[in-house]
Amino acid sequence: MRDETVLLIDIGNTNLKWSLMKNGHIAPISSQSHKTISPEALAQSCWGTIETPDRTYMANVAGEVLGEGLSKWMWATWTQSPTILLAMHKKLGVTNGYRDPAQLGVDRWLTLLAVRANEVGPVCIVDCGTALTIDLMTDEGIHHGGMILPGLNLMRDSLLRDTKIPRVAGVEIESMFAHDTAAAVASAALHASAALIERAMLEAQSNHIGTPKLILTGSDAGAIASLLRMPYEIDSGLVMKGLALFAASEGQAE
Ligand SMILES: Nc1ncnc2c1ncn2[C@@H]1O[C@H](COP(=O)(O)OP(=O)(O)OP(=O)(O)O)[C@@H](O)[C@H]1O
Ligand SMILES: CC(C)(CO)[C@@H](O)C(=O)NCCC(=O)O
Ligand SMILES: [K+]
């Protein structure tokens, strides 16, 4: 096998996550907010000191301005352009359930590819990031469709925007029914997320998909999962795993 370095980039709505893959092994994931920094400064801060990668794969749901800014920096610095990934109709045993396959967020698509590589049965994949997405996939690798809900912070932010409720950081909830404002807001966001996941699992059964294996990813996965009244697994970095799989599949084709 060639000793090549592949740069994998997962740009979510809040954070840019990246890792270097060498000989099929992914290094620990680095994460940095892209909210208050120019694309050029962000690229310099993330990759200013790394060796020039052989290939770069970028999955970006945060918009073209950021993606193009990062690509421009790569061209100026490495005379190289990244491969920009989009969701496809079919790949690596997964069939996209969207009428327009490219409309499905590429991060969601990559979680489907990552899970399909390890699971043969039906799965329910929940990505708990800026948004919370729930996607169902049958035992044949057919994406049954999905749902998009605001993530925990967005639920709270929308409430605080249009009410006089004050912002409180680092809230712990003790019970579903809370005894102060901050806990009441936090409890509702957590339980709304958990309840929707449980409902998705019930719906899968009534749609004759079977009992899917429930897999959570994203930085709020632990907080939401702790409220679930059913078995689950947490697999952090599913999007990055999907990126690695995709990059490896292209490497073999060369
Ligand atoms: N630096 C940060 N500033 C504010 N919120 C953050 C930050 N990092 C993570 N979060 C919160 O953590 C959750 C998302 O983290 P995660 O790293 O899974 O995804 P993300 O890149 O923020 O979003 P996406 O879902 O678009 O990938 C959200 O609730 C988000 O608001
Ligand atoms: C839903 C999010 C924001 C989750 O990160 C992202 O996957 C996205 O922007 N998707 C495009 C819309 C869709 O997936 O239907
Ligand atoms: K994500």
C-alpha cells in the first residue's frame, strides 16, 4: 500500500472537524469553530503547519463561501484542490432515499455509508449537532428517509430570542419536570429530542422495517442518549468515518 496522507474535513454548521488519514488509520479528530473567523485564517490555523496532503476530501454543510475560501487557501498553499463530496444516489451499498439525492446533507449521507460498512440489519442514525437529524436505513441499505430538528442549543436560542427568558450556561437537569426556568428549558429540549428518537424507532416497527439498531453521533449524543428508554450505541465521529471510507474507495479505484 502507498504511504499517502489524506486530509479529511467535516464542516458542520458550528465546527470544522478534520483529521489526517495515513495507511487507512485516522488520527484523532481536531475541531474548531468557524463562526467568527475568516476562511483563510481558519485554514491557516488548522493546516498552516502540516505537510502537504496527497489528497483532500471535504464534506461541507456550512455554505459555499466557507468552502470556497478554504479551497482557495489550499490552492494558494498546496497548488491542490479538495474533492468536494455531495450525497449521491448510490454508493458503498447505500441507496439514498431523497427524491433529489444531492439535497440530502452530505454529513447525513456519510453517516449512512459509515454505518452500512459495519451493520447488516436496519439502523436508525441520530446526529446530535447544531441540528439533530434522524435517518432510517433498511437491512438492504435503503435510506428510508429522515427528519431534521433544531439541536439543543438552537432550541434554546429560538426560545430566548422571542421571550424574556435569560440565558444560563451549563444547566444540569434533575428530572423531566423542572423547578427553575433554566432547567425547564433544558429539560424540554433534551426530552423533545429523546421522545422524537423513540417515536422514530416505533414508526420503523410499524413500517415493517424491523427493530433498527439505534446509533447516535455528534457532540450532544451523550446528553440525549442518557434519557432514552431503549438500547443504543454511541459512535462519535461517524461523519469522519464516512469520509475515510469514501476516500479509501476512491484510492482503490485509482
Ligand atoms: N464552539 C462551539 N460554540 C458553540 N456551540 C458549540 C461549539 N461546539 C459545539 N457546540 C454545540 O455542540 C453541538 C454541535 O457540535 P458538533 O461538533 O457535533 O457539530 P457542529 O459542527 O457544531 O454542528 P453540525 O451538526 O453542523 O456538524 C451543538 O449543540 C453546538 O451548538
Ligand atoms: C440538516 C443539516 C443542517 C445537519 O447538519 C445538514 O445535513 C444540511 O444542511 N442538510 C441539507 C438538508 C437536508 O439534509 O435535507
Ligand atoms: K454534523
